[in-house]
Amino acid sequence: MPSAGAGDRPAAPVRAASDTTKGGSLAGSSGRQKPRTTSAGDGGVGTSRPTCVRNTGSAAPGPVTGRSASAVLPPSLRAWLGPIAALAALVVVVLGVLYAGAGKPGPVDARIGAAVDGVRPPWRHVALAMDFLGEPGGAVALVVALVTGCLLLRSPRAAVLLVAGLGTTVGTATLLKHVVGRTIHGEGNLSYPSGHTAFLTALALVVALAATGRLGLGRTAGTALVLAAALLAGAAMGWAQVALGAHYPTDVLGGWCTALAVTPATAWLVDRMADRPAGQPSGAGRRERG
């Protein structure tokens, strides 16, 4: 009996200790749960701070993505369109030197012109319709329609490129006509390069560049789309000009290359001006870093 009584006495502290342990664990668990439910200003600072850091870090890349998405010359295409534009500019210069002051077709012009010139209906009507798109009335209608579409799609930078790119391309072609001085059908009919071909090719380039950025195409697909659009538009208008006897084939090639050289360069300038912070002059960032 005494041994049994001695065994009963330590049993109570054991139960008390276990109860205390349980109570301590409950208190500890409730103490750990409080910081999870408290705000950043309460005592649970350790669990709320990492959440704030993660939210701040995830929002940082936002502005960079927005600028690249709105670029009219997608960054993925610049590495390819740059050399292509330089090569096109070289072709314009070489052809201009070869046919400066000329008033008759070259050997290549004679062969291609003999196969295309003098088309009959209904293809002549198609050629006249294509030619109208390069005339002032048709050109203005196309530009107004496309600028309106860009504004409705909330792409103001594409609308700016339409006006600036087409104006720069046509202006360059007009200037080159007076510099080169090549004529067709007598004096005063300046022919090199073809302004009609330059206009429609530049229009196709702007639309293709805008579509590439909007669809998020990669380098290969985007470059293929841009070049295909330029080739299709240039070939269609070039055929019409040669078929109607308005230009030599080399005039058409010069107009196509003029658009291919000027339009991407204009798009790059539009992006550069639009991405510059408001009120910051050109080159200010470079001076500060230096």
C-alpha cells in the first residue's frame, strides 16, 4: 500500500506537466497564427514583410513591357530590317547613278517592258485601279481610312508612322527624281524612282509593322510578314506602272527600294521620339551618365 501511494503522488505532476505542455503548445500555436491574420502594422511583422516585397518586385517590369508592346518598329525586327534598309538604300544610289539624266530604257527595261507593256482589258482596268491608289485622291483616301482605323484601335503611334512614314518616303522619291533627272516620254516627265511604287510599298510596310507588333510575332515570322507585304504591294503597283507605260522597270525597283530604306528608319525615329521622357532633350540621359 505505501508503494502504491508513492506511485500515485508523482502522477499528478506528470498530468499537470502534460497539461501545461498542451496549454503551452496551444498558446504557441495561437501566438503563431496571430501574425498571419494581422496587417503590416501589427505585431506580426515577420510574415507580412515578405508579402510586401514580392508585390513590389512583380510590379516593376510593367512599364518596360508597355513600351516594347507599343513600338512601331518591334525590337525583334531591328537586327534584320537595319541591314535590309541599308542594302535597299545602296540599290537606290547605284541605279540613280547608272540612269542619271537618261531618257530611254536600259537593256533590262527593254526586255521586261516588251513583255508587260500594252495590256488589254480587263487587266488594263486593274492597272488603272492600282494607279489610282497612288494618285492624290486615292492616296489621301487610303491614309485617312488607315489613320482612323489606328485611332479606333488605340494605336496612335501607328497613326503617326502612317503620316510621317508615307510623307517621308514620297518626299524622298520626289527629291530623287529632281536629283537623278531621268525622264520618260519626253522632257519634263521625271521617272526615277517611281513615286506610286514607293507610296504603296511604304503603306504596306507600315501596316505589316503594326500587325507584327500587335500580334506579337517573333523575328522570323515578323520579318517574313513585313517583306512579303512590301513585295506584294511593290510588285502590284510596279506591274501597273510598267503596263501603263508610266515608268521603266528600273524606276519601279528604285521606288520599292526607296520605301524599304526610308520607312523602317522613320519607324525607328518615331519610337525614339515617343519613348523619350517628356521634357528631356535628346542626349540628356547620355550627358548625365557621363
